[in-house]
Amino acid sequence: MKPEWREDQPIYRQLRDKVAEAILKGSLQEGDALPSVRNIAVEMQINPLTASKAYQELVAEELVEKRRGLGMFVIAGAKDRLLSAERKQFLDEEWPTMVTRIKSLGLDIEELLKNAEREGGQE
């Protein structure tokens, strides 16, 4: 089965995001090895240079490290770093847009919170 790639973002960035999501969800944990560049390229049906670029992004973000002759491994604290960055991005970029939308619709924050609590109980 061929992986689905979106047109709105480079494939290397989408692969980087898939690995980051795996770290956040716990399917990749501290000390775990990432698949080799060759293996991930074959599995995802992408160019090995694209896979390598995605991995280099993760190295630059200090989420994984390259161990010579062994491969790439998730660094201790990677999940915490990702959570912190995701929270900051949400608060800086997404939340202001949501607040504007909430105000423009005349919604009550208390009612929204009550609704969210009710919805949360249905999962």
C-alpha cells in the first residue's frame, strides 16, 4: 500500500511529522532506533535523499541522534521537547485564531468548556 502524501507540504517534512507523532504517541520511545534511511525510503516509497533530509531535521531539532555505524536513535527528553514545542505553536499560532472565531460567533467560553467536558466523556 502506497503512503498518502499531501500536496501542501514537502514529503520530507511530512515524514518528519510522522516520526514526531510516533514519539509523541509513545510508539517510538527514548533510546529506540529509527528505521534505516534505506528501509524507510522503500517502505514509504520515497527517495532516500528525502528520508535522509527528514532525519536531519529531527537531528537539528535534537529529537534523534546519529550513532556512527548504528543508525538514528530517539534522544532522552525528545517527547518532552516535542510537547513543549507543540504547545507553544498552538498558543502562538492556532489559539489566537480560535479566540477570534469564538468571539466572532458570539460563543460563550463557559458553554464551550462544558460542551468539551461532555464530549470528552464520550471517547
